[in-house]
Amino acid sequence: MSNAVRKISIGSVSATEWETEYDGKIKKSYSFQKSFKDKEGEWKNSFYFGVGDMPALLEVVRKITDKAAVITEMKITKEPAAPEGDGIPF
């Protein structure tokens, strides 16, 4: 079963982050949508994006990938940094 974890929005474009447990590991996935009002003024969602939506869509993706990069960096950097004055001349 997938659980919605968070929503990232830029203007009318948003992404929902989902987590699913698979083989004992948490897998993340994302769904994207655009919200708009129809002719009657009711809010609707679409999964199609026009050229004018691309800057907001790219910014939403950038926010997701920036967070993923920070998490990956934290997982890779398990060893403490070398203390200052470690004998390396540069």
C-alpha cells in the first residue's frame, strides 16, 4: 500500500511523494498534477501540462531532486570528516 508523505507545490503545479514498502525497503515515487478552475468555477486536476506549466513543473522536480541529493549525500557520508591539521599540506 502506498502512503502519501508530502506535497510540493509551485503555483498550480504539484507533486505528491509516495512511499511504498517493497522487499523490506521503502521505495519513493512521485505523481504530478496541475490544478485549475473549470468554466463553472470548480477546482479540477489534470495530469497534462502545457508549455506554460513547464517552469513550475521543472521547479517542483528540482525541489524533489535537491532533497534526494541531500539524503543520498547523508547516506554516503558516514565517516566523520578529517580533523583540521591532519598533516596534509594543502
